[in-house]
Amino acid sequence: MKLLVATRNEGKVCELTDMLTDIRVDWLSLNDISLTHEVAETGSTFAENAILKANEYAQESKLLTLADDSGLEVDALDGRPGVHTARFGGPGLTSEQRYQLLLSELEHVPQAQRTARFRCVVAVSWPEGLLGTAEGVCEGVIAMRPAGEGGFGYDPVFYLPERGKTMAELPATVKRRISHRGLAFASIKPLLQQLFGNT
């Protein structure tokens, strides 16, 4: 049986298959099929965007489809950048420029008020409709300055007080286990096991 992961990011597919090694299924990405259409993420929440992508790609591909949407919510910025995380600051910026912009917006905000979280919602759909969703949340604070060489995106400025490190300073295996995406994938696993008859 085949499962379409609604992404062109092969790294995300590898991350998912590594976490769900006991799900016996043929994993496909959008790069593996002939779909060129990009689903517009017009939802106002991560859940709306994940469901939108899962439903549309399932209908177009005629395959069981898994999609996710995720981002960073900063309390001092009223939840921004939220669903606009990947586009924060406008088009054409590098990841470093985006997190530097974030730091500049929080320049006068004390550490205690820099609470934030990464949130991820995963949706699974048949061509006939939605089967289920799961959410993963990783709580932390926005650091005063970046640290670490690992990860991507906002990881260098996302500090985990209980570990005393930013996400970018964690080994990949640890990050994968505790990240918002890792937690969301773990939460959707029972549904996939049910669908594919795996234990």
C-alpha cells in the first residue's frame, strides 16, 4: 500500500520514515508523482492548512495522503509569526534573516516574557475525505541571541530551559523525539498502524 507525504522536502520524508520504521508502507513524496499543482495554504490555523493539503492532494493523487503544517508562536507577539512562520518578514529572506528579525522585534522584551512554542498539526486523508489529525507542541522561550549549528529555521533562537540548550544545539536524534513534528507524528502513528494493519 502507498502513502503520499504531501511535501517536496525529502528531508521531511526521511524524518517521518525514520520515526515510523515499523509502518510497512511505500512512502511517496510529491516528487515521486506527477502532480505539479501546489495547494495554497489559505487557512488561518495550522490545522486548517494541514487538512486543506491532505484533502486536496489525496483527491488529486487518489492516494492516502499525510500532510502537516507547523510554525512558531511567540506569546509576546500575540502568537506571531504563527501560520506565516515560513514567510515571516516577507519573501526572499534567509532563515537567519527571519530569526534576526524576530530577535529585533523582541529586543526590549525580558527573558521571562519571551515564552514561545513550536506547533505542528498532521492530517491524514483518503480521496473521499479526512481520516484524522494529531497535534504536537514543543514549549520553550526565544533566546536573547542565537546558538548552535544544527537544525534549521528558528532552531538557533528556540531555547529549551529544561535542557539548557537551543533546539540547534541538540543532537538530531533528541530533537526528532521532542520536537513538535516528532510529537505530532508519534500521535498519528496509531491511526497509520490501524490503516496498514501494523503493530
